[in-house]
Amino acid sequence: MKIGLGTAQFGMDYGISNREGQTSTDEVVRILEVARQNRISVIDTAALYGASEEVLGRTLPRDHEFRLVTKTIRIDVDRITGEDADRMEQAFFSSLEKLSGCGVYGLLFHNTDDLLAEGGELLLERMEALRHTGRIEKIGVSVYTAEQLDAILELMEPDIVQLPMNVLDQRLLAGGRLAALKSRNIEIHVRSAFLQGLLLMDPESLPDFFASARRHLEGYHAFLRENSITPVRAALGFLAGRFEIDCIVCGVNNHRQLMELCRSAAPLPDIDFSTFALDDATLLNPSCWGVA
């Protein structure tokens, strides 16, 4: 099962298509049980996902076999100091305490620019030291652009790279980057499979911010109807068909959504999705969306 469970919704109201708000604790328990039954192995969280880590710490069974991946805090300075590395380490131990665990499968740099800043090697050295304690099995980065990825690979050999990819955002397929990562035995986790739900929404109902992409999305949905493919099936099948991808991190609001994802996660190898790709970085990066 390539599906991994994203947990931003566990800790905050997240996603442009989310009409249910933050997921309740009882529903989180149901989601985790569906994940266990479907042999989902990776659960992705972060210190910046509101109360997500605390919720997981309260709801995960003590004997669970999930691989937990969390992320560092954002430092957001031009020059990294030893104090910043201390702050990152303290935040990691806080994450462990919230998760009620003694270690995690993966720790990723959440803000790649922190690592690329002057003195960023101090953060990397501290993360390596934490791995040597046995509390972290794998270290890595969360990137947004090809430029960030290329710069990171000059600095370190990550065990895990998390990156955005979906039917609209195929930028990191260019130049064979995924294949290059896989040739280096780097684990690839893909996020934003549904672009925060944008790919699942009726184009007519989109906010005006997306007006420039409305006709493109109308064509995409028309194609899916003509081929009797649901939007969920198309989004997941596009990614599941990539041999390079190890994990497709998907957030859900309830256990029924997760059941649908698990039913829809088989590859769609015979469909060329390249014509649906967009190059507008503003539309492809939710942090740039001018949506209230």
C-alpha cells in the first residue's frame, strides 16, 4: 500500500475543500483503525500541524507498528546559529513527548531554506547527532521546487525526500529527478496528491483566484467523465503508477474518505496525464493562494 496518512487535519482546519473543520478525536481513532486494517505503514505529521502530534500521542495504540514521520520547526533566519540548532533539538524532543514515543521513523527539515541558509550545516550536524542516539531512523527534507532539491543534494544525502506532485504539478518529473533520487536509494514521499482538494472540486465552484485555471480544470474533469474515472481514482492512480514513489501522503477528514483512498490507490499506467500539467507556481503552491 503506497498510501501514507497525512495528519494536518488532526491538528487544525486544513485544506481548501475541507468543510468539516478539524477532525474530532473519535474520528481520528476510526481513521487509525482503517489505516491499520489496510496496512498503511507511514503516518506523516509535523510540529507545525497545530495539535496533530498531541492527538496522535493520545490515540495511537501503544503497540502500533506505524512508521511516524515528523518535521522540524521553522527557524526563518538568514544566519543559523548554535542557539537555533538547540531550539530545533528541543522542539524535536517536545515532538517525541507529544507523540508519547521514544523515537520516530523519520525527521524531515520542514523549511528547506533553513538548511540552505548561512550556517545551515549546524542544523544538519545536530540532526545527524540525534540520529546517532537511535531516536531517528531516517533523516530528510521537505522540498517545494526543483531548485531547492538540487541545492539540498549538494549539501547532504537525505534518506527521505518529501515533495509535491499531482496531475497539475508535474514539475519534479522534469529532467528525470525522481528516477535520479531512486537511483540513490532515496525514499520518495509525495504530498499534495489532490492539491489540498482542488483536483476534487467542481471547477465552477472554485474561488475567483483560480479563474485562470478554470477552463483547464473543466477540460480535465471532462476527460475523466469520458473515461469513467473518478477524480480520486485519477489523482491517486497517476502517482501510484510511478515506480519511483514509495509513499503518497494523503490527509483525510474522516475514515470513510480513507477507505475510498485505499480502494482507489491502484496505478493507472495506460493514461498520459502530461497534458494536464501546469507551470504557474502561484497556482501550484497553496501557500501563495489568495483565498480567504
